Amino acid sequence: MFINTYTKPMGKRLLRLAALACALSLPAATANAAEAGAAMKKARVELGASAAFDRAGQVWAAGKDGGHVVVRKSTDAGQTWSPPSRVNAIPEAIAADGEGLPKIAFGPNDEIYVSWTRPLSKPYSGEIRFARSLDGGASFDAPLTVHVDRQEITHRFDALSIASDGKIFVAWIDKRDLLAAKAAGRDYRGAAVYYAVSADQGATFRGDYRIADHTCECCRIAVSAQPDGDVIALWRHVFEPNIRDHALARLHADGRAEPVQRATFDNWRTDACPHHGPALTTDGNGDMHAVWFTQGEAPGVFYGRLASDRVEGRRKLGGARAAHADIAAQGNALLVAWKEYDGEHTLLHGEYSADGGKHWTARELAGTAAASDQPRVLARDGRLAVFWNTQDEGMRVFDMAAGTTR
């Protein structure tokens, strides 16, 4: 179980930072847009980072340092971190906040794979970048762009997954079909989701494979590798006429994406993009578990098991200000984490289930009055942990296997 080492500060100290944390922590659909936008423009802190376990149980994190993607390693469950190693030798623009941030994953022989979005000069444009290390992070090959299309348009919000056979899947939000529809005088809802695949440890990629039309334009994509070598993708879809619930599809390495299935049924009708994507994991029985945000018929952040035409075990996580949940599985064990603003501090919450989501144990893990990133849940070799990056305390790891927090 979690050991809670966080003691909530008393009084109203750091009130100004708390106000900023509120602006940075609330879902776009529930925050005051004018105040949040002004606060973020005035003092945006790019804390976007991801993390993963290697085979030895060490935690690796990928983030941004100026014009470089950098990786760091911790051998003591996040108590200390190695100096940053640069992934891209030549500086470039890098997205590292909110729904867009560098991703890190490991191949079957501890190959280190990193993906990120490079913003371009036009608003909302970008391209998906990828780099690899085959020597344990001592060096990285020069980055490449994974998609063939080179228009200066939206290729953003990359998602990285390593299949069970070692193939690398990278998915992203893409607006080429929207532009083509506009040029032809046709209506087009939202954007599209595409992916590319590498079968040679990231030396080259094959694509661009379209998964679906009519997707939300600015929400992260969730991906989950399957035992048979396929990958399941889950994203916020735009169902007719303007319902922004979620859809999923099974992706094959040869570029075939199976028909899109509706995954959530909240009937959220909106023409806005909430910047609040889902998370997905597959347990040892092959059941898919997801967490997501909605402002539909029952607003909030929710957990549920995804069946073919329904959601089972659906339950709300936290209160009205819960945001940006993540989930991972090891066997039948599940770990969920999210953050929530209480009026003064942003709190990190976790819930653990040992029986596939039937019963849950909740813990308050940490808190901050400063800006914070979205939490990430890590899983490998029977181990579950939460990774959280905050402005005041940096990168921390809350380790389920060891029963401790750092």
C-alpha cells in the first residue's frame, strides 16, 4: 500500500503561486478561460515530462531543457537523478506542457526510444520527431521525422508504444484531411489520427497510416500494446454532430487499422477542444481499462472497463476539480493517479486495485502550491508507480512495489 509522506501546509502562504497552480491545473472546460489564459501567458512553466522503467527497475525520465530533449536516470526510485543527457544535439523547438510532451519507452533489449512534437512557425503546426539510443543512453542517433507528409500543418500530440515483438508505433493528431476537405468545399469535423511503424529499432518508419477521421484536435492519444503484437489506440472523437466522447481502434503493424468503435457514452456536446485526453491500459486477462474526462451528462473524471458497446464498472474519480488521470496495469493489479486543486494546493491522488478494478484503495500522495505537470503511471515487471513533476520539488516517484513515496 502507499505510505503517505505528504503533510498539507497550513495557512495561506504562497497564495499567489496557488492561484497560478489553479489556472494551470483545472480542465480547460471548467476553468475560467480568460483568467487561466492570462496566468499561463504570464508565467508558463514547461514541466511536461514522461517516465518509464527499464529492465533493471531504474526510472528514466524525458523532458525539455531549452532547445533539447533530455533524459535522466534514477537508480533509487526518484530520490536522486543523473545529470541530463541530450537526445537531440542540434537545438530545436520542443513542445513540453499540457497534452504535448516528450515520451520515453524501452525496447525488449533496453533500447531507449524518445518521441516529441516540434512546433513549426505557423500556429498549431508541428511535426513528430523520434530518436533512439542503442547503447543505454550513452548516445542518441540524430532525430528523424516519422511521417512522410511535410506540410506545415498540425502533426501534434504524439503517442509512443512498443509492441510485444519490439516494433515501434507512433500515433499523432493530423490535419491534412481537414485541409483537403476545405479545399474541396466539403465539411470536415475536427482532425484525424495517423500512425507510423518501425520494424528496425527506429532506424526507419513506414506510414502514414490513417486510423480515423473526425477526431478532437488537441487531446492526447492513449495507446496500449497487446500480447499479439497489435496496439490499441484510444482518442477523443467527434461523433456527429458535435459529441466529443471517445473511440478506439486496433492497429496492425502493416498499417491496417480495424473499424473504429465508440468507447465512452457521455454525450458531451461541445464545439470546443478540452485539452484533456484519455489513458488506457490492458490487464493480464486482456480487459481494457480507461480513465477519461467529460463534461457530458455526468461531468468529471471517470474510470471504467471498455467493452464492445458499453463501459463496465464506471466510477467517478475525485471531485469537481479532478483532472488529467492516468492508469496502468500489471496482471490484475491497476493503479490510477490524478491531480486535483483544493483551493490552495494541487493534490496528487492515487487509487490501487488488486482485483481488476472491483475494489479500490485510495491515498493522497502529495501536494504543491506551485505549478505541476500531469501525473504518469508507470508499469513493468510487476511494478507500478506514479511519476509527478512539480515546479517546487521536481521529479518524484511514488512506488507501489516498494510501498514508499519519494
